[in-house]
Amino acid sequence: MKNNHLQAFWKHPWTVVACNILLVMVLYTILRLFCYYMDRVIFPNIDTPHLIEILLGGMRFDLTAILYLSSLYIIGSLLPFPAAWRENKIYQKVLLWLYWIPNAAGIIADAADSVYIRFVDRRATCAFFTEVSNDDNMGIVIANGIVEYWYAVVMLIAVLCAFFYFTRRTFSLPRVKPYIYYPAEVIIFVLSIYFSVIGIRGGFGRYTRPITLSNALQYTNAPRESALVLNTPFSLMKTIENTTYVEKTYFKPEELEEHMSPIHPAESHQMRTDNVVVIIWESCSKEYVGFYNHDIPGYTGYTPFLDSLLAQSVTFDFSYASGRKSVDAMPSVLSSIPMLIEPYTLSPYSTNEVSSIAERLGKKGYTTAFFHGAPNGSMGFQAYARAAGFDAYYGMTEFNDDSQYDGTWAIWDEPFLQYYANTMSTMKEPFMTAVFTASSHHPFKVPAQYKDTFPKGNLPIHEPLGYADHALRRFFENVSKQPWFEHTLFVIMADHTNELILPEYTNSRGLYEIPIAFYHPQLTPQKRAQVVSQTDVMPSVMGWLGYDEPYFAFGENALTKEKVHPYAVCYNAPVYQIFSDSLLLQFDGENVTGVYDFREDRYLKHNLSKTIAPERIAPMEDYLKAYIQQYIHRMVNNELTVKSEE
């Protein structure tokens, strides 16, 4: 009887499907090892433990791709139809081809890409088809490739043979009463679909976003290693709808640098070694901060400590976020790569080589670390921190006290910022760290012990803002007593805006207005009538330290008397926006669609694009066009760092 049950289980459709999914996962792993062996010259620093990490990480992306490709096969096999229907030979043969065709195509693409990787340092995306669409010689190129890389063809044939040979082709169902068969098969079907969706998303939980290309960086020591972690079907599927990165030709190459260049020369020949602490405050819009709003009648602020800190810092009348989401902030702030078109970490180019404050200073002997109190891996922050060159990552795992978890997103700000302060005090100087807070995030709660402590205000976010402000106060009370405080530059800003109700902010300008401040005990407090954005943080830090090498950044040094280009740029889909200290210009990629004098027209009611003098907006338009052209060209061609020849 036991053998009969075991045999029934082995022949059940669920077991057959699971075995076939596992088969393809094994074959993808074999192809990944083959890719590493073929291209090991471009992966020189992978030892055995790290290779194992890459292989295990890659399985996460393999499962997603295979479940996508096998979705019709899975559903067709597990639908709780009558047993006679499901065991029909024609029906099972159709299912077999629904499994074979898409997965064989995936294997072929993955094997072919093993050759392509060595030329581009990443997996092929759908942009590849755009890039070769006008090449009439692709047939010759492919034929030559087959001859030149014959060993890859041999490997592909071997893997395909194994795929077809080891596939389990048929299944059978247990002979039980209908009142047992149908409930059991429905449960199996529902649970299988549920776990398939989890597999396709790359995990489950409210904090889990669908897995994307940038998540591969979580398993790498260098961005190019992401090509090993990923597989080609996954890369193609995640970029299939992307047609937005089309290179622009507003200016000839020789003219482009005159209008805008992201390559910055060395700031000095003698660096100082101050510590650098970057604080990214979740959802702290300018609207909430009294320091900026004394001119609004009846205004009430919710950040009394931040107000006092800003009064002792260098701040700016016009300060902007680069995007509207948390995932936009890390690249903008730490690498001076703005959110333009789509979030960089979710783009098909998220595995490009990048520099950052951490990566640049790490080369100068700084100890670097990134802190975020959410479950490790949440929001892709851990992956980007690793890609950006941080030595260490401290998340919920390292905090190691789930009793302080807010139940939704992360460790409460107060205990986590204390942990942040205390951990920094154990780090070797000089150090560069960054922290991303969480408690002012939806669903806008405060710890039970602080119920009714902070003003509830007019929006749900106001009360947790008061708590987050309290947590920041406690943080500074701690670090101000540390010996390293006097020689540390603190940079404080929000990641993006949130709910807004004041008419001064509920417009295309206010949606991006955030606090940005620099505090140092030796820095003279000043509120400057100057335009800055998150992308100016990195060059400002480099400028303060007198960084002694060229570096890459889309922003400018905001701590000089005047920025080279007094503008801030953001993307407010479907238009690009550029701010000066008085004008907002909107551009759809071809034409100027809006111009607003926000000093005279704070609520942006009067579009001046048809009446304003062309010479007044020409420098802004030229700079914005050059900015877009530089961004797309460098994104597509993996030129987001300073090359040795530059």
C-alpha cells in the first residue's frame, strides 16, 4: 500500500511539473557555470565561496524566468478538470509542447548570451533588438559567431539534448472518489498558483517589490558580475516594454560638452579627511518644515528639531528631489545619477558600472557603511549599496531585535538611529556612512509609547513626522558627544515628497521641493538663494573634502559661492523639468511645453511658453537638452564613471 501511494505521488501532475521546473533550473545553473568558465577573464576576482553565492543568487532569477515561460504548462497541468480529460494523450502532448517550446527558446537565448556578455559586460536586453534592427549583416555575424564559438554551440546542443531527454512527459491521477478528487485538486491548483506568483515576484511580503535586474547586485562584488547572476530570458522579459532609452542628437558630440558635462575635475591637490554622514529622511516634504514656511499665514510645522538644525546649517531657498519614490533617491544622492525617464535601479541599465561617494572615498582609505532598518534586501537598497561600493550594510538582520520592528516596514527610527550612531562610534576613521530612515512612511504609525505625544496635524503623515523629528534629535544628542563629531560633515535631506495640501506645494514645483542641508561645526550657517538638487550632494561632498581626482556626477558643488550651472533637473512624466532660481521650464523631449515664473506666480497658473523672451529661456533649454543627451548616451553605453582616458 505504501508503494502504491508513493507511485501515485510520483506520477501526480504536481510532481511531474515540479520535476520539470527543477530540470530547467539545473540546466540554467550549468549554463551559468559554462558562462563563467568561458568568460572568467572578465570575472577575475571570483573565488569559490563567491561563485557559490552567485550560483545560489542566480537561482532566484532562474525560477522567476522559468515560471513565466512555463505558466501555460503549469496551469494546464494542474487545472482540476476530470481525470479522463487530463490523462488524454493529445492533451498531455499539447502540454508538453507548451513546456518545451518556451523553455527551449529560453535555453537557446541564455547560451547565446554567454558569448555576448564578454563584449558588453551584461545580459542582453530588449534594447539589443533596437540596436541591431538596422544592421543588414546580422546573418553573417551570427554565422561567423557559430563558427568562432563552436564550443558554445556544442554546449547548447548538449543542454538541449539533456532538456528533452530528462523531461517527464506524462502524468496520471489517483483513482479516488469524486468528493475527494475535486477538493484535493482544487487545493493543489490554488496553492500552486499562489506559490508560483511568489516565485515570479521573487518573494512575498508587503515590503517586497517584484524582482528586477538591479536585485542581482545583491549577490555581486562588482556590477559586471550581475551578468552571471542573471539569465537572459529574465533580462529580456524585464525590458520588453522599454522603448524609452533612445539616444538623442540635440547637439553634435563636439558641442555637447560645452553645454553640460558630468565629468568633474579634481577639486584640489590636498584632501581633508573629515568623516561624512548622509541622512536620507523618508517623505519629509518642504511643506512640513517650518524653517521654509514662515511666510505662509497660519502655518504650522511638524519638525521643531529639524528647524533648529537647519538654522545652524547651509541651506537653500530652492532645493529639489530628483524623483518621487524612495528608489529614486539612493542613486541621486549617493552617485549623482538622477531619476530621468525611469528609476535607475529598475532600468535595464541598472547593472552599469557606477561610482558613488562611498566608492570614491573608499579608494582614499575611508571605511564605508550603509544603514536601513528594513528587512535586508527591501527596496533593493542592499543591492544598490553593494553596487555603489559600500563596505558594509546594516539592516534589520544586523540590528537583531525584532521587538523594535514597526510591523510593516522597518525598525522604528529612534532605536535604529541610536544603533546607527553607536555603530559609527566603533568604525575606523575616516568614515563615510549613509542612513535611510523609515518611520515617516505609510501606514503612518508611531510606537505605542508615543501615542498622543506629537501633533496629529491635518494629514496622517504629520504625527509620524513628529516622531521621526524626535528620533533625529536623539541621534544628534548622541553623536554630538562623540569625539569624531567636530570633524564630520552631515548632509540631511528627504528622499521625496509625500502627501501635500498647501496650494504653494500642490503643483509641478512643490511636488519636488525637499529640505537639503549641510551641517559641519566649522561651516558658517547660511540660507542661500541658490538652486540645488539631490544630485548636487555628491559633488558638494567632494568639493568640501577637496577630492583630488576627477569624478563623475550629474550635479554641481553647491557649497561654492556659485554653481557652474545654477539649475536643478527632474522628470515629471511625461515631461522633463528644469528649475532656475525664478523659472520652471518643462520640455517633452522635442518642444518646450511650459514656462512658469514661480517667484511671481507661486501657484504656477500662468504658462509663459508662448510669450516669454526666447533669450531668457535659451540657456535653460540648451542645458536640459545636453543633460538628457548625456544621460541617455552614458546610460546606454555604460559610461557612468570616469574612464582613465578622461
